[in-house]
Amino acid sequence: MKRKLTLKLIAKELDVSISTVSKALRDSAEISEDTRQKIKAFAKLYNYKPNNIALSLKNRKTRTIGIIIPQIVHHFFTTVIRGIEQMAREHNYNVIITLSNNDFDKEVLNMELLANGSTDGFIISLAKETLHKDDFRHLTEAIDQGMPVVMFDRIVDEIPCDKVLIDDREGAKMGVRHLLKTGCRKIAIITTKDYVTIGKLRTKGYIEALESYGVKVEKDLILKLDNIDHCDDECSAKIKNFLKDKDIDGVFTVNELFAVTAAKHLNGFGKSVPNDVSLVSFSDGELSKHFIPSLTTVSQHGETMGRKAAELLINKLERPEEEIEEYTTAYIDTSLIERESTRKMKK
């Protein structure tokens, strides 16, 4: 397949910066006439088609950050948004928030909408369908045009941009080890399909925690669901069938919705949380705090993640244009918050 010509490729071929190419194609007076003509001739020769999304971004500064998130139902995403808004306000930026509803086409449309002169850059957590389709052209095209993007939580390694993550594997190990320390040995996990990186990594952490205690990993104690941000009737039925007649003393879930659903069904089977089955989940939302019994959780510190994502994007927006492009992957520490859904640790 013929490689699509981008600002980045033109800049590389002519040994100039992406910014110089962009300005030359817009007839900026900042670029010499000779350089402008050389760049425009090269672009015309190879039939360069500008990316309207990125060009609209480059044409003016709005001091506005675009945010694209999969869902608003998770307390985690609301805390991330709060952190982004705090950092943006401190640097005199505004924010516009859009939802992809885990839909690939909606994510692409949101990006086009926000880049159409409305924002200066993006902070994005990828939609479930985008991850499943393994199609990231809307991101790579924007980045190739010099458009600043920061990914958080749901990311893809191969996309060259700044990223903000927690160590999902270590966080899961922390949660499962807490169950092990309280005496649990038959621990089930309710997670997501492997195409969702957070589910894949948290499952890996679960396995490593069991192995570190010499506990056999049993495949029939692993449930992988296609849901991420909600637990509908079908999801609930799958969790119920999974837990039915299981000889377990602990459950680890990758989000609090799965944990609450599991607790409901365990109670329906006549099992008490935590006396019969202890429960630990990822995310520390309002549901975890107010559920009865309150949930022991691995906190993701979403507000800190949001502040860091905004900081990285603002640094990109305000850096000198001649500065060499470098990308950062920042990790936010997790912490265990012990509540009523787990027994006290054995001494």
C-alpha cells in the first residue's frame, strides 16, 4: 500500500521542521519565499492532501482542551475530568468534554468536531470499539500533522504520543495479595476480554499474585466479559452463572460495578461478604464507599491522573516549536483502601 504523504514525511524529506512545513503551506510570512516555494512544489508533486482536522487546529489558538472519554457513568472518569479542569484552570485553559459511548465512529466524529477550530489539543481514553477494531488511523493522522494528543487509562502502545497510566498489573497484584494475606486461597477474577489493555494487565497481575503464593491458577475461576463501563442484565446473568456453585473464598474484580453485582449474587446464593467470600475491586468510587458492605478497593487516583494528562498536553502546546519532539509515559501510583468486604489480615 502506498504510504500517505503527511506533514511529518514532507518535513523529513526536506530536512525542515513540521512547523515550517505547516506554515509554508499556509503562506506564512514567517517562512522565506524560497523555502515556501520548495515545500509547496514538493507537496504538489506528490499530491499532498492536508488533514483538515489538524490544519484547523494549527491555524489558531483557542486555549481550549478537548476531552474524549468512553462513558461518564464511572466515578473514575469524573475524577479524571476534575483533575484536568483543575490543571487547565491554573494555566488559563478551558475544557470541552465529549463522550464516545464506546463507539468508534462517535470517537472519530468527536475528534473532528473538537479539532474544527474549537480546541488546541486532545486528552483521550479510547472507546471499547476502537480497541476491538484495532483501528487508530484518526489518531495517527492527527499526530502526523503535529496535533498534540495525550492518552490516558485506555491506550495503545504503538501510537507515538504522551500517555498517563496506572500500573494495572501491580495494582491487581496488590488487591489479590490482600485477599491472600487474609487467608483466601480459592480466588476468582471477573475481568474484561484481553483486547482491553486494563483487563489484560489486571488479569496478569491476578495470576502473578497467585503464583507468588504458590496458589494454582484455575481457568474456571477466570471470567472475561465484553462489558467495560456498565453491567447490564446479560452481564449480570453471566456473573451469576459464573459464581453459581463455585467453591471460592475470594473474588477480585476489575471494576466496582462487577464487584457490586458479584456481591448481590453471592448474597442470593446464601453466602456472606466477607465471612464466606471476601471481595476486592479496582476503582474507588462512591459506589464502593456506600455499598453495604463497603468495598475494599485498589484506588486509581483519577484526579492525579487527570492533572498529569493536562500538564503533559499544556507542556506540548506551550513548548517552543523548534524543540525536539519527545514523548512521555507517566505512571500514577495505586493504593489499597481496606473496608468491610474483606476479612482482617491473618497474623
